[in-house]
Amino acid sequence: MQKIDKHIKEYDRRQFFSRFFKAGFSIAAACTLGYGFYDPEGPHHASRHLSADPTADVFPDFSVPEARGRICRVREADRAKALGLALEALGGIGAFIRKGDRVLLKVNAAFASPPVLSATTHPLLVAEMIKHCFRAGAGEVVVTDNPINDPRSCFLLTGIGKAAEDAGARVVLPEERLFKPMTVPGAALIRNWPVLFEPFNGIDKVIGMAPVKDHHRSGASMTLKNWYGLLGGRRNIFHQKIHDIIMELSLLIRPTLVVLDGTTPMITNGPTGGSLSDLVTANTLIAGTDPVAADVLGATLLDKSAHDFPYIGKAEAAGAGTTDYRSLDFQEI
Amino acid sequence: MAEAKRSPGPKETLLGLFLLGVLAAIAAGIYVDQYRFYPDLIEHTADLRVKSGFGEGAATIFSRFELPDNLTPFSESEHFDAKRLSDKINGKAELYLSAGFVRLETRRFQVNAHPESWMEAFIYRMRDPQSAFAVFSMQKRKDGIPAELGQAAYSTANALYLVQGPYYLELVASTETSMMKDALHALASAFVKAFPEAQGPAPEKPYFPPEGLNPESILLIPADAFGLETLDRIYTAEYRLEDAVMTAFVSLRADANEARMLSTAYRDFLLQFDAQPLESPFPDQKGWTALSVMGMTEIFFSQGPYFAGVHQAADPEKAMALTAYLNDHLTGMLPAIPAFKAGSREAISK
Amino acid sequence: MSILNVRRVSQGFFLLLFLWFCVVAALGDAWWQLRGWPVNWFLELDPLTGLGTLLSTHTLYNGLFWGLVPVILTILLGRFFCGWVCPFGTLHQFVGYLGRRRKAFTEKRMANRYSRWQAVKYYILFWMLGAAMADLLVFLSGISWNDPQFGWMTAALFLIGSLLAVLFHTLYQEQKRFDALIFPVFWVILFVLALKTTRIFQSSLQTGLLDPIPLFHRSVNLILLPLVDPGRHTLSAAFRHYQGAWLIGTIFFTAVFLNLKSPRFYCRYVCPLGALFGLFARYSLGRIGKTQSPCAACNMCDADCEGACSPATSIVWGECVLCLNCLGACTTRQLAYRVRPSEGGEILLPDFGRRGFVFSMVSGVAAVPLLRAGGGLSHGWNPALVRPPGALPEAAFLSRCIKCGQCMRICPTGVIQPAGLEAGLEGVWTPVLDFRMGTSGCHHTCIACGHLCPTAAIRALSFDERLGRNAYAKDGPVRIGTAFIDRGRCLPWAMDKPCIVCQENCPVSPKAIFTREYFSRLRFSESLKIKKAGPLYVEFDGERLPPGQLETGDYYCILRGTGDADPRRILKNGADRIEIYPQNPWKKPPAPENRVEIRIRLQQPYVDIDRCIGCGVCEHECPVSGKRAIRVSAENESRHPKHALTFAGTHDTHAFRKG
């Protein structure tokens, strides 16, 4: 009897200690959890207007130092031929593209428009540019843009997608993960704003290609406005300050070259146009290293001057280029 | 409850008492805790509190601003509601009560290391900024020197008077030393800092045209102006025209109707005292009432929602001129009047 | 002192304390107003709030640390909270007592029989925890070596992991190996998913729906107090109406009256907090049990057993609420609270089975992305959802709000209302502002709601932040929305009636509503023919004018056909005559061949969206009292930079860092 009693007592004791430890363990776990995650202050206010300037984060400078300050204007009806003449006048594509370079073409594919309406960069021009790049020894050519309409249909219906791929380039369609917040130093608008950055990773040279268009809000859409296609987020809000945003865009990225296609400029009802009667035939192609100067030349095709477009003056004042194209190495063909 | 009848053993009783002790401790802890007011909350939501007909809570105004370092309180803060106000300031209570009094808090402070230098601070919480301004201006001392504090302030040899939003402050000191003056100033500044009531231009200034005006003389009579009960919220100001000093008055009523009725009422009131109509040299001014009462000239009119005029002037001609000046000024202030001017139709009201 | 009486005193004490806290939650510094009363203490003591927010925000906020106290005590003693502290439980117990006073012994026993359905509350608990846990898991999978909290986190994880393993081991009833794999596989899948996508794996805090403390607060704040407020504005600033309160009231009273049928119905079958305590009570050092088996088997203990844990047979320890009625009832003194488990056998928890557990938890996890698949938190956001100032961005808000109604209670103007479906199913009874209700708009200098929110779903704003001053001057004041004028309903815009009530009441300085003057021609003025006129009056043929109606000072007379087209303000009018103010007489009085127009001067309001803070005073004061002519909607609210209308709110698209 005593043995049984002893056994019972032992069993009870073991049981008790087992529970004791489990209880202690649970208490320890609970306290650790509580302490580890303790947050006395709660969620913080995050300034909507950052008191300190966010760290500046812009694209690297893609311009070629030895080949700066060149601009030319070619009068030629055939786009491919015009491009060839223009590149030669600027010193040859080899002056800009080295062997093995990875080149990115920033085209205007904003609308799902057929190329004949001149609302987007002409696919023939894109294809031709890609061929020139490969001839100069480029290792890879990437074509991208963040269109206004649906990206897939834009690249398809404008013909740019097929032309690019046929010429051997890679088309990158915009996706949310390809954007990152960037900041132009001293800017009021591009602060921590999502910009299409990923396709530029590892890129050596950037060429902007845009058609000459009238634009209802900014007056014109040419090489400087072309960079609007790098912005993500709800960028429509910048239309309230269109000239300032274009100025900041000119500081965000400095390309190697810009090509401004004025073969059939859209002189009215821009930027979408829609009717062939919105176009004229000017048979002009402008190319150069200075987007401000290029836009000034493009303005003449719209029968206007630099003064008609406030953003040009702002970009020049910010140091993105010069309006006096004659002060550059200006070639006319 | 199907409770068996049994008496609890000693262990149980002890345990029970212990647990009751725990409850008591919790209650005590909560009681102590409720004295630590939610910081930002109570302070800044004063206007939003439940309207209590039960009397105000504990005095806290003095705890809401930082005392300057060199002052220490040497009495408890006292507070008085409308019923007990006369316990503190006796006959003067009448003035405050008729102007819209809510509460008074007082406390005495002394300057560190100088026990003979002490002061008493009276903080009157009035119903609204206008009431505060009314009691401030009605008691303005003639020898007061304007001070740059709060919305309006002036100091005398041993005191500082201040109005800030709905508060009227009186700081009265026991000595006239400059150390004391500085201490008064510091205390008043601390108060102003803690109660940054909405700043804005003094409401009364725009009523009075600037030429000849003595800006320090602007008073707000909350009620019973000039002997007539219904004349309330009358602003008065002193003007100097050549060498004659006159009192002009302006009051903004609810609408044109009320202004007209008030004008008529005042005229009837004065007629009771044998007032005689004066010949007006301005034949077009049909709306004016010009009376001679007991040897003094009284001219007044209603213009839109404004009831205004000149009170007890000695020289009737100068009074007329001042009235005309006042009239033009108020005419210019009527919201619709810009439409009379040819040209822009756009009137953007603030 | 019988321990039973102590328990009754304790229950009474906490119930009265709870009700007192509800009553004093009104702004003010009188002893019966807010002052420093710790009115959120019960919510903070509630460990389900703490655990829920820990899962859904990976933080334990401030006062919720109190939740550890009942947890520790429960681990040691058992479910004392349910029987001694919980005010809702006390209410149920009391009503149950009233209901069974006259009942026979057998009836009482039958009512307290243990039922399998008591496992339902565990399912409810697991469902809620499943819905909330996504955030913590995503967070844990993202934590790095360098984080100073890493040490604590690892330790916590290790401990939890071990506990879960033990729990799983005891749930593991059968030998089938495959079944055993479900649990760890489930966790692995969750981790993997957490790393990759946040669309499938999101948190939502729904504990507030059935957690008794928030539920009781909600019911008292929104139903009971408004109903009993003596109307002299003692309990709150104005008589309170709460939309949709009928549902809250129905649930409350149903729960209360069900006790007449089955005592502590809510506690036994529904209460997730009770389930949580049941889980914690497993290893308690003391438990109720028989000291001898078999005992006298009189079954007296079952008659008043509150927890329906059947102490007469094998006690279900997880269901015992420590009411101690059984101890009091036992005539033979064979029941005791002691260290050793009951001699008559002990069952730890109601049998809810592994499958039940997994199924409820997984449905909880799955429910959240399902509810959000409609895009309610992104493109499909509801502009009618105006949240209180200081509210977090919506996803974070729904991870914290326990629907306690404290913000609604403290709001001095009564505009905070319990939501219906404005915020989706997840947002039922969360705070949303309705400016037609209440006494005014959201007062622009008030910061009460955030200071009272126990979980910081609404942040406690400082005065400076609220008004946009000093350090916050660049951000500007906190905005909860923007007012939009409905020009088809606004009196000066559509009805030719002067009104600028909205502009007058706009509280910000400078005002966010400005007006532009517009003179609208009255219809009858086209056919007026001048009979005769003087410099200060015009008489017409016939009696076309409404006598006396044009004297308000808003009406003007304009002469056409001469060079003098300045509007003259009409002073008086009869049926056929108008007189103008003497200040500006017609130099050339109107002649019968001239035309005259009667115009009414209107001030048409415009909203300045750079200044509007969405306070809703304009909407509240608008005399078009049905569908208001100026209405606030949530565009431009500070908490969502993506909803900005202008540049003021757009700069930081990644606006919120959690603490």
C-alpha cells in the first residue's frame, strides 16, 4: 500500500512539475513576445513634405564627353536616309557608341496609334537606329517607354515592338517592379517619385527618339517632353505644372543623343492628333546631343520660337542645354 | 444559488480578504491615475466640452502654462464662478457679469528671494473674445502705456492688463520696481504663449476711419450704452478734429432692419429728455438724426447693418463733419457697395 | 468571508468600473468627465486585442502591454478573468441568474450540461487569428540579422515554435502519418507565399466583432448611453444618434436575453476571448476537481455551473470560468481548487479536432484576400469613406481597428459613426464620418478621437500636427477629405436664392470657401414696363412685383438702354413700384422707353481645394438639408497621398513607416 501511495505521490509530483515547467515556459514565451514587439509610440507621422531633401537620385550622365555640343538638321524625305545623314554629320555613330556598349532607346510609344498619324516614334526610324547601333558594335539594344495607353497594345499597334525585335533589340514593357522612387536635387516635383529605372540598369548609352508634335498643355511635345514617359505613379498630376516638370525631367536624365523626327510634324490637335490633316510635310530630321537646342529647332517646324514654350527657357536656365543652337557645332544638310 | 451552508475556513477568509485588497488597490490606482489629465486633449479642446450646468471642474489654467523661473506661487489657486464672483471683486462683478463672464481664477506669486515683491494674477475667462475686449477696454486706465503683448495690453506703474482671445488678464503687483515689471511681463508672455488663440486683426479697428482717431481709445460697451438698455455692443472711439475731441460710436447689428430699429429707438429715448432736432447742413442725408440734448449734440444714423454716430459733442458743425466722415467710411464697408462702383463685378469675400 | 461573495464583489466592482469608464468618456475636466480616467483599461487588459494586433501589425502597442497580466495569471490560475473580471460575463451571469431563479433542480442541471458546441468559440478564435496573422509572418520572414530586435524575435519564435509543436503533438490523435504533415506543410507554404506576394497574404483584424470587451463598449457607447442620456447634455455634448445602431443593439440584446434560455450562452458558445483563455489555462497550477472519486454523485455542483464544464463528471478544465459555484454547492466538500487534477478525470479542452483547427485558421487566412479582391483598397476605393483625422492608411487601419466605438463616444460633435458597408465587410462598425449627423462638422482643432483609440488605428495627433503649425507647417493641416459643391442643388447656383452659410461657417483661416458675385436676372423683370420714374424710384404698369419681397438688400435694379448700367440697390418695393437706396440716385431718371431689369445679387460659393481640410462644417450647415448641396468626400485626404488632388499631398508616395 505504501509503495502505491509513494508511486502516486511521485506521479503527482512529476505531473505537477511537468505542468509547472510548461506554465513557466508559456509565461516566458508570452513575456518575450510582448517585450520583443513592444512599441510604445505607435505608427509615426511621415512627412508628406519632407523637411530634409531626400537624397538626390538621378540617372547617370549618359553623354559622351568628347562628343558634346553637336547638333544638326537634315532635310530629307526618307527617314532612314535622313538618319544616316544626320549621324554622319554628328561625327558618325561610332563617336557615340563604342564596341560592347549596351544602348537604350527611349521612344515615344505613348498612344496605341498607327505610325502614319505621327503621334509616336516611327518604327522605321527605330529599326534604323537599332541597326546603326549594332553596326557600331553595340552589345545589346533595349527599347522602352511607359505609355499612357496599355503598353502591350501601344508597342504592337505603333509597330515599334515588331520593328525593334526584327532589328534585334529587346523591348521592355513597363511593370510596377521596374520603377523606383527617384529625386532630382533641388526639385519640387520629382521627389521620391516612381521612375522607370530598372531597364536602365547596366546601360551605357541612352538615345531619345521623339516626333515633333503640338501639345495642348505644354505647347509642344518634342525631345524634352519625351522623358515624361519615364515617370510612373499618378503622373497626370504634373500636368498642373507642366513646364516645371519638363524642366525637372531635363535634369533627371542626360542622354547620349536625341533624335527629333520632323518628317511629318503634327501641328495641331496634339498630342494624340488622329487625323492626317493634323500633319504637314516638313521632311526634316533633327539630331544632336543637346535636347534644348533640338527642341528649339523643332519649334520652328511648328512655326513657333523658343519663347513660345516656357519649358525651354526653364530647362536652359536649369543648365540642361542651350537655346542658341548656332553656338554649337551646328550642321545643316 | 444552491449554496451549501457552511462557514468559510480561515484560509478561505484570508484569501478572500487578500483579493478584496487587490480590488481596493486597483481602485486606488485608478483614482490616482485620473488626476493625470490626458495632456494635449483637455487643454486644447476647451470649447468642445460637455456644457456643464453642474459647475466647472478643478482649476487648471495656471497649470497650463510655464511659469517663468523667477516666480513661485505662494498661495493656492482659487476659482470663482458667476455666483461667487462678487466674493472676490465686490461691486466690480457687475461689469463682468453683464459682459459675459464665465470663470475667474486667481493666484499669488512671489519673486524668488524677494518675498516683499509679490503679485496677484487674475485670469478672467469670458464668453468670447468680444466680451474680453469689452471688459478690457471699459477699465482702461488713462495713464496706461500700451504694451506689445497678446491682442491688446497696457501697463501702469505696478500692473499689467492684457486681453488674449476670450481671456482677460490682470496682473497686479505689490511694488513698482523694474524687477517686478519684468516679472509681470514674463508671466504675461508665458500666458500668451500657452494660449495662442486665433490671431486676426482686432475686430474693432476697421469700423473707425483712421484720420483723427486715437486708436488706444477704442472701447467696447457690452450693454446699456448711453443709458439705453438695448444699446449693447457699442464700440466707441475718440476723435480729434482740429482742437475738438469727440466721441464717435459704431455698432454692427444683425441686419439693416435691426440697425434702423435701434436708431429709431435711440431717437425716441432721447426725445424723452427734451431733445430738439438740429438743422442739418447736409440736405441729402435724410437718414440721419441730429439732436441737441442738454446742450450737447447727438447725431446718429443707420447704414446697412451699422448703427453709428457721434455722442455728446460740443460743437454741432464739427460733429456733423465727423458724422459725414464716419458715414462715408461705413458706406465703403458695406459688402454690396462695390457694385456701385463701375467696373469689376467680382467681389471676393474673405 | 465566503470566496463566492468575494467573487460577486469582484464581478460587481469590475462591471461598475467598466460602466463608469463608459460614462466618463466625455471631454472635460470635471470628475465625471474624462480628465485622466484610464477609460481604455479594459480594452488594454483584453489579451485578444493585444494578440490580434501583434499578429496584424507585428507590434504590441503601448497600453496593450497590460494584456500580459491576465495571460500570466490565467496560465497560473485558470480562466479567472471570465468569472471574476469580465463585465460582459458578469452581465450574462446576472441575467442567467434571474432566468433560473424559479427553476427546478433538474432543469438547472440540464441547462448546464456540457455541449460539443462549446467548441464553436475556438473555431471563431482560430478564424480571427488566421485572418490577422499574415502581417507577422511576412514581417518575420523579412527580418534581418542586423535588426537589434533580432535576438528577441528569434527567442520568441523559438518559444512559440516549441509550444506549437507541443500543441500539435497533443492534437495529434491518430497515427496516420500524412495527417501529421498537414500542419508543418501549412506553415511552410505560408512562409514561402509570404516571401513572394502580398496580395494573397494580408492581415485584417476582425477580433473586435465578437471580442466581449470591444463589443460591450460598442453596445454601451452606441446604444445604451444614448438611450439613457437624460437629455440635459450630461453624458455627451448632444443627443447621440448612431446609424446602424439597431444591428449592434439587436446583437447585444439577443446575447443578453439568450441567457434566459441557456446561462452564459455567449461565454460558452461564442466568446473568442474565453477560447483564448481556455487555451492558456491548460497548464495552470491550480485546477478545480474532485478530491475523491467516486464522490457522493449528488450532482449539486452542476446545478449552478456557469461554464458548463460538468464538474460532476470529468471536468472540462478549459471551460471552467472559476465561478466557484460548484465549490459552494458541494455538500460533501469533495470539490476543491487544488494542484492535482480532478480525481474524477479531466478533459483539457473541448474537442475541436485538428481538422477543425486547421480549417478555421486557413479560412481566416483565405478570407482576407477574398474580401479585398474587389479592389476596395486600391482602385475601387470608396470616396464616401471619410475617416477621422489621424486615421492610418486604410490597410493599416483595418489591421488595428477593434470597432470598440471609443472614438465615436468621445467625438464632441457626434459625427463619427459606425460604418455599414462603406469600408466593405471588413470595415463594419469601424469609424466613418457622417456630417449630417451630429452637431457640427469635425472640429478642426479637436484631437480627441486619436488620443482615445486603444490600438492607434487613429493616431494620437499633436495639436501642431492637426493644425499644420511649427514643425508641421510644410505639411499643412491634416485633411480628411474635400468639400465639393453640387451646383445643381446649391441655392445661389441653381435656385437664385442668396445663401453663403457654407462660406460663413468655414472654420479655417483663410477660408477654404470663397464666393464670386453674380447678378441673376429675375424672370418677371422681362415684362416690366416703366410708367414713371424719379431719381430714386420707378413705377411700373400693373402690379407685377411681390410687395415687400425685394427689400432684403439683395435685389438690384439695372437700367438698360442708357449709359448708366450700374446696379442700384432696392430699398423698398410695392406691387408696382421700387425705391432705391439714396446713395446713388439715377442722374437721368428712367424713361418709359427704357428697360429695367431686376436682378438678385448672389454670392456663388467655390471651394479652394488647397485650403479645404474636409471638416464638414459646411456640409452640416447647408440649408439644403436632405442631400446637401456641398458634400465632403475623401479625395485629398492626408492619409492617402495617392488620393491627392493637387501637389500638396503627393510628394511622398511611400508615406507610412510603421513604428
